[in-house]
Amino acid sequence: MLIATRVMKLVAALIVCWLCVAEALENCPSVCKCSQKASMEKTEVNCKKRGLQSIPSKLPLDSWILKLGENSLQDLQSNILSSVPKIESVKLERNSIRSIHPQAFAGAQRLMLLNLQGNRISKLPVKGFKDLLNLRFLMLGQNQISALKPNMFIGMRNLSELDLPLNALNALPPNAFKPLIALKVLDLSLNRIQRISPKAFVGLRELLFLNMDNNKLTSIQAGTFAPLVGLEMLVLDNNLISTLTESTLEGLSNLQELYVRKNEIESLPADVFRHTPKLTHVGLSGNRLHAIDGNMLANMQGLKDVTLHDNPWKCDCSINSLVHYLAEKKTTHSPRQRLRCISPEEFRDRPIQELTPEELSCRA
């Protein structure tokens, strides 16, 4: 009797499960493919590469993943997700989206991932993401976004990663990211950013990684990075930065990796890393450094890796401390054959690690 009862309950459960799957498949748009996870009332709707010009009006009620990438969508109208209250992931990458209605994502409070990469978006709607209270990942790379405003990101208190590479940003205004109090990763690489307001990063106390590679920065005002008290990695490669001072890095007490490769830096003050006691990796290759204080590097107790190649090193007494540092420290640094003298002529193209302090004189 007990076995029969269990069998009946199992059969009943299977019937309920089958009915749910049948209902999900019945509501599946004809141009899409729907699949339901075993033992879960969650349907994945795959409409990728179907030539769609609009989002299907009828979707399974239990949709949790919606794939609409590589279609021909141009405009996101209001309430596009109102029929799928359980939706957690929406992928709209590589369409032709130009505009987003301020109420496009209204009610999508369970949404965790929104991918809008590779579209033609030039302007984000004011308060357009305010209902996305649980969004963790927002991907906006490869668009044409030219400006940011503080109220663009209101409501996104749980956002963890914001990707904005390959856009047309030329400046970061005050409080640009202030509502994003939980942000961990911010990618602003491959834009045209020339100016950063000293208050641009206010509110980003939880940020761990900031990428500003390949922009047009020439200088950074003192204290700009000060709000980033938790930052662990800062990438400023491939800019036009000519000076780096201790006030530039003010507040970055948790910074572990700093990369300013391929810039225009000619010299570094001895106290440049005074505010960054936890630095382990420093990238300075591809600048215009003629000399550097080796004692400054030696005093960085946690330093594990420093790259210095592709700089126009002047091999005279001004690099005595650097030669000593390279000989004494076990820090990983630029390959021997890539760290070479440019001048004077008698040392031209000679590896710096082969020099001795006795050779390096400074003529009056």
C-alpha cells in the first residue's frame, strides 16, 4: 500500500511537470526554441539569429533566460519584459538598437544580467534602469554612448560589473557612478576620455578593478581616485599621461596592481607610491623615463613584478641606484635583453643589468 501511494505521488508529480513543460512549449514563439530545465519551472527562450525586428509579444510565463542576440532590433519600447516577471537574463547583443524607452525594463526586478553590447546606442535613458534592483551585470560595450549622467544608474544598488568599452565617452562628470554602491568592476577602456572630474568616482567604495586603457588622458587631478578605497587593480595603459605624482594615487591604500604602460611619463618623484603600500605589480614600460630611483623600488616591500623596458634610459650616474636594485633584488622585471641604454653613445643598446656602478659617471 505504501509503495503504491509513493508511485501515485510520483506519477502525479510527473504529470504536473509534463503539463508545465507542455504549457511552456505551447507559448513558445514559433521562430524561437524553448527548453525547460529538468525539475525546474524555468524556461530558456532562444531567439538568437532569427531576423527579428521586434521582441515576440508572447513568451512563456516562466521564462528566465531570453536570448535575442544578432537580430535586427532597432528600438526597445516600454514594458518589453512585463510578460515575463521571472526573467533573470536578457541578451540583446549585436542588434541595431538605437534607442531605449525610459520604461523599457519596468518591472524586471529579478533581472540579473542585461547584455546590450554591440548596438548603436548613443544615449542612455534618464532613470532607465531604476527598476533593475537586482541587476548584477550590465554590458554596454561597442556602442556610441558619448556622455554619462549621475541619474542614468539610479536604482542599480546591486550592480557588480559595468562594461562600457569601445564607446565615444570623452569626459567623466561629477558623481557619474554614485548610485552604484556595490560595483566591483568598471571597464571604460577604448573610449576617448580626456577629462575626469575629481568627483567622478564618488560612491565607488567597493570597486576592485578599474580599466581606463586606451583613452586620451594627459593628466589626472589630485585626489581623483581617492574615493576608490577598495581598488586593487588600476589600468591606465595607452594614454597620454605625462606626470604621475603621489597625489595622483592618493587614497589607493589597497591597490595591488598599477599599469601605466605606453604613456608619456618622463620622471617619477621619489614619493610617488607613498599612498600605495600594498603594490605588488607595477607596469612602467613604454614611457619616456630617462632615470628612476632604485631606492624607491627597493623600499616597496611587497613589490613582486616591475616592467621598465622600452624607455629611453640615460645610462650615467643617475641610474646608479637602479643598477644596484636590479642586481640585488629578486623582483621579476623586464627581460634582460629588453631593458637597454639609449644614451650616452658608448652604452647605447647595452643591457642595463650588465652595467656596474663604476662605469656610470656623470661628467660635469
